Amino acid sequence: MLAAGEDMRKVDITWMSSANGSQEDTVRDLDSLRDSVGELRSLELTLVARLLKSRERAEELARTDARLKLMARLFLNGTGLITDAVPEMTDATSSDFNTGDATLAYLRARSLIAPDAAAPAENAHLRITDAFPVARRLPLGALMDLVAQFLDTMELHHDIYTDQWNRLAPASTQETTADMSDKENERAQNAPATPSPEADAARASTPPRKGYRSLTAALAELEEQERARRETATAS
């Protein structure tokens, strides 16, 4: 969901309607406009589809994991508006017979142009912001914040990003990581129970973690951490 939301923010729609240039230029501009709007629609549907699956998993967590019950209920209540819009999105009758699946109707329904505007200004850049109403119901920014908060809560109890790394990393890398983890656990067991002043200072200077905007960024961070551990092990 986070990845789809970030991709939606990257879509830049340039409105072209006049035919002042050559025929080839006009066709190219119209094709570019149609492709941009089509990409945005596809990403929105992808986001909604993943949201529906995420809600199923959240319901399971609410029943089976007491630590995540409150956050799961918050996620379910916050995204309930999207599920109300699913029948509307899957029913093509309205778009086919009302607006004809027109580009202008979609842009107006997603607040990219004013409700009373005939069309955007020529060469206008329509950018997707946090105010974009997903499925005409929930602002994109609020939805992404809720998803990131849910992921951070899950990470506190289940270490989901490490699990994702273990599934994608080569077997040799996983074995190296496991060996290093065993050594770190052994050092931790032999270490004194009272933390040192240096450790307290390092912990105090570490900024709080924020919600990852995409799983790709999380995996990149894990890869960088693993590279640093291998370099430290080699130096030792």
C-alpha cells in the first residue's frame, strides 16, 4: 500500500487539449495525457485492492494478537470508508452511461480540478498531493500515515522488516547474519546487566524511528545495516 501510494504521488499529469501544433504533436500529447491518467487509475485500484487484503489480515490480528488489537481496530475503523466505495468502483454502469469513463470526470471526482471548472488551464501540471481522495473517500496522506503507523506497531512486536529481509536475501547472507546474531546474543549474555554511560549517551542521541514510506526503503536500510555488520566482522 505504501509503495502504491508513493507511486501515485510521482504521477504528473500535464493537461493538453488544444491542437495548435502539428498533428503528430497533438497525438503525442493526448497519448501522454491518457497514459498518465490511466497509470493513476491503475495505482489507485491497486492501492484499494491491497487495502482490502490488509483489512482481512488486520481482522485476524485483532482476534489472535492482543498486543495489536487496538491498532488493528484503529486501522479497520479508519479505512472503513474505502470499503463502502468498493461497490461503486466495481460497478461500471455509472461511468459507462453517465460520464463515459471520461478523463475530465475522473479528475474532477478526485479534486484535481475545481467542480465548476470546465477544464484545467492549458499546459497545467496536475500533481497528486496528500489531499487526493482515494476512492473519493479518504485523503491519500491520512491513509498513508495510518498504514505507516500500523507497520511501525507491528515492527515493535514481530520484527517484520527483518523477516522480509530473510525471505529475499541469499542463503549465504542469511547464514552470515544468523552467525553474527548468535555472536551478538552471546556477547549480550556475558555483558553486565547495568548499561554503560556510553551506551546511554548513544541511545539518547539516536533519533526516534519514523514510519517507512515504502517497503523498498525498509529493505534498502536493512541491506545497508547488513553491509556494515559484514565490514565490522571483517575488520575484527
